[in-house]
Amino acid sequence: MKLTLRVWRQQNAEMPGAMATYEVDGISQDMSFLEMLDTLNEELILAGDEPVAFDHDCREGICGACSLVINGDAHGPERTTTCQLHMRSFDDGDTIDIEPWRASAFPVVKDLVVDRSSFDRIIQSGGYISAPTGTAPDAHATPVPKPDAELAFENAECIGCGACVAACPNGSAMLFTAAKVNHLNVLPQGAPERETRVLDMVAQMDEEGFGGCTLAGECATACPKGIPLPSIAAMNKEWLRATRKVRR
């Protein structure tokens, strides 16, 4: 495959950025998208140019490090992580636009790399439990209703990639925050911090400068792990419940 790549290049958060155009040839349809970028970078290095900076780690769709907007879609045209997107999703001769996540709370570090430490601070504000758990208990040691267990597992699948923020027209982090709140709040181990968790995490999310949620639904559509939109409604109920309890 021969492709034309339009890649966002930006030296740092303070410097202005612009799209740069590159031609790559000999791309196999079996390559992952990141392997295609590796090929581009090898050619740039051999030519004496600076390679394109982009985030990656496990390349197995687990860690959430890969974060690219491809032709206007977070993670590209398939509902998966960028590292699991393959070049067979594109056609020979295609022009592909590659950009970083676009959100004020995710400032550009360099090229396609953004600073997502705002997510870490949201987690630090309440994504923990104070009950000592010791070693891993047997599965039946703490009875949990099946609907609650399924809801917790569903929300725990969030890998914190930030696709929800990148896809949201408001740059909202509600789906991410909801996933982190819900997967602990529905379990008995999360009960001691149930109220403070949702209040603190939502407050930290707002402090980080993420946009407000208007339930556009783009977040759930872009999420590679399928965190459902009703997770936001569940967190809102938790927040209202905690707010009323605090006011009493």
C-alpha cells in the first residue's frame, strides 16, 4: 500500500503546530497502525529528520497509552484502540490525517503526545478504597448481587485512554469519571467512601478544565471498551444522593 499521511507536528505546548505531509510505500495490510508509524519514523530517521512522537506501550489494547485521532475519529474507523487498528481498514492511495487528542485538559507534549495526567489526578482524588483487603479473597467470600457485579466489571474495563474526551464535542470526561466511580461504588468494598468518592472525583474533574456533559453520546461510541452511556446517568444519581446526604 502507498499512503499519504498528514501528521500533526508540534514541538511543545507553547509552540504552534501544523500538519506535515509524508508519503509512505510498501505498507502491508497486516501491519497495525502503530507499525505503520514505526515505518514512517524509520524513513524519517534515515533521512536525517526528526521522528514523529506518539504514545504507545503494551500494543495489546490493554494499557490505553495509544491515543490518536485518525481521520477525525478517536482511535480511527474501527471501535478499538489505535494499536489494534490494522491497515486493512484503509485502501491503497488513501490520505490519512493523524492528530493528537484535542482537549484543553490534555495539553500537547510533542507532536501526537498529550499530557493525560489530569486523569491520574481524578483517580487520586477518590479512586481507592480504605478497607484493608489483604490477599485476594475467594470469589464467594463477599456476596455481591449479580447485577452489581456485572455493572462493576463493565465499568472496570475502562483503560483511561481518553478517547471519550477526544470524541466529545465539549471535551467532557464524564464517561471516564463515571466508569471509575461506578465500578467501586456498587461494590461492598467501596461503601466507606461512596459519597466522598463521587463528590471528590467530580470536583477534581471540573477543576481540571474538562467540558460539561450534554449527553451527545460520542464518548460511548468512541470508547474502545464499550463503557455504556448509562454509566453517566448512574454516576449522576450517585452524585445527587451524596449531595443530599452532605446537605443534611
